[in-house]
Amino acid sequence: MPLIVSQTHGPVTSITLNRPDKLNAFGGTMREELLDTLQSAAADAACRALVITGAGRAFCAGGDLDYMDGLQQQGDIAGFRRLLEAGREIVLAIAEMPKPVIAAINGVAAGAGCNLALACDYRIASDQAKLGETFVKIGIHPDWGGTWLLPRLVGRSRSLELMMSGRIIDASEALAIGMVDRVVAAADLLAETMKLADTFAAGPPIAIAGIKRALALSERNDLRSQIELESEHQVQAFRSKDATEGMAAFLGKREARFRGE
């Protein structure tokens, strides 16, 4: 059984963590396979949006504790560092990808699984989903960028409480504090996620990539720098064939067909 399942739905690529018997906890070569799949999608011009979800009743329960316990018993710090490096590269691959990535959180998202969801550009949760920064429950520190990602969504104080207590919250609380962007009925999760992914994928890829980059850089730019970046992106988009098509379609009262050119 493949640990990562990638499927193409027109311009949308869905990536499913596929270890349902272990609540999709990262084990074996799962991290490396996820990274390879993300890198392939980033390089595929036909892919314009991605969805990440989990098989079965969980999104991802984090790291495989049996494996991590083995590393600790052996004093294998180098082996543990390899896990951290793989997680880092996955988060950076999502952040640096010029395409929107949506997390469809179908169940529990704990530890590294929670931070994988936070690394995505948008999060839709099932009403059965639960999220938790559970690292302290086993005596370790958050990774996968969690201490950078979570405060930008929920603020420093809430991040401190969630990370220091390790408590798991339900989908309604996650929505209320801004940890997820939308909550839908479990039965509707994939359909609603794909609908949004299709909307993103139908947009002009050059402008979409610019929006993702600009919003990321807005975290550290001052207003002047941000306006200059917007102008740079705007000129790039204005010169594109997609802008010609978009304006012609609007004036002609028809749907635009963007090609990323």
C-alpha cells in the first residue's frame, strides 16, 4: 500500500496521507515521499492547485511514536535530526510553491500533522476534526514551523496556551480562533474542498503565484516595500497573455480561459 497517494483531478492534484491504521502518522519513508510528491506537483505546469488530506478517520496524528521511541532508546540524535530536516523541507516546499495548497482536515491533526495543516494556504475542516499542538504531551518541542505558523493565525498568547498545554481543540473552537478557515459537514468535506481548489485553479497562474508570494512577504514588509512589490507583480501580470485574455473575456461577457502564459 503506498504511503502517499497522488491523484489528478483536472488542474487540481490531491495528495492523501495513506497510513489509516496508524492515523496517518509519519513513518517509514512517508516524509520523503510527501516531499517528492509536492516537488513534482510544483514542477507540473498542468497542476494549478493542491489539496492535502488523510485516509480514513484522521488527517495526520504526527510522528510515529514507536519509531521515535526507538531512536531515543538508541540515542540516535542524527536519525532524529533527519526527521526534523524532512519536516522542514515539506513546510518550505508548501510555502515556496507558486500554487495554492488547501488542507482538507478530515479528522485528528496532531503534532506534526497539525503543523502540516497550518503550513497550507487555506484550511477546511470537517465538523469531526480535532487539532492539537500535542508535542509537550510526550516531552518534546513543536517543530514543522509551528511556532512561526500558529501565532500568525491565532496570536502569541493563544499559541502559548495551546502549545504549553498540548490540549486538543474541536473544529468549532479552531474556527473561532482562526486556526482553520471553514468548517463543513464531514460528508461534504472533499466536495467543498475540491470546489474551492477548482476556483483557485481556474484563476490566472501568474497572478495567483504573485498573490501567494505577496501575502507571505507582507508579514515582514513595510507599506512602501509592499506597494513596490505589488507594482512589480502587477506589471508582470499585465504583460501576460492571461491579462489580455482576462480583459477580452470581461469585455466580451464570457468566462476567461487562463493558460499561465
